[in-house]
Amino acid sequence: MEVIIDNKKYEVIKNEKDALDISDLEGKITDYYDSFDYILGDYAYGKVRLKGFNDKNNKYFKPVNDIQKVDDYIEKYCAYGCKYFILKIKK
């Protein structure tokens, strides 16, 4: 599924527990995320938190932002059983 947020296109990779709410994201995905390939959004205390991830072939790749480790990040840094989504940035 493809979505448009602030005039940018994203592919929805995962939408755990129907987490994706476009109105929560409008104005929050800033230029900072332009260098990332993916954006993870998780909900804590009723607010969305965003984190960028990259494929290994991205020139800005750092091991801490490796998309292959997104499940580890969710397990360690997100609330247990939280709702979350993963968007792939369409470039």
C-alpha cells in the first residue's frame, strides 16, 4: 500500500495493530528523514515516535540504523506489544 504524507510518497511495509495514522505524521516527517530509506513509527503514551533506518547500500548507512536490525530495536526500545508501522521512502 502507498500513502502520501506532506506531498511525499511512502510504501507501507508493516502496519502492526493498524498503527498508521497519517494525521499524526503530518508536519512531523521533516528533512532530517530524507537521508533514510525507512521510517519506523511507534506509539508510546499516545504519541508517535519516529526513527530512521537504512539499507546497507545507502551512503549514510550506520550499523545503528541498519534496517535488518529493526526487530531488535522494536524489542529493546519500544514498549512491549506497542503498535507500530514501517514506511519505505519512495525516492
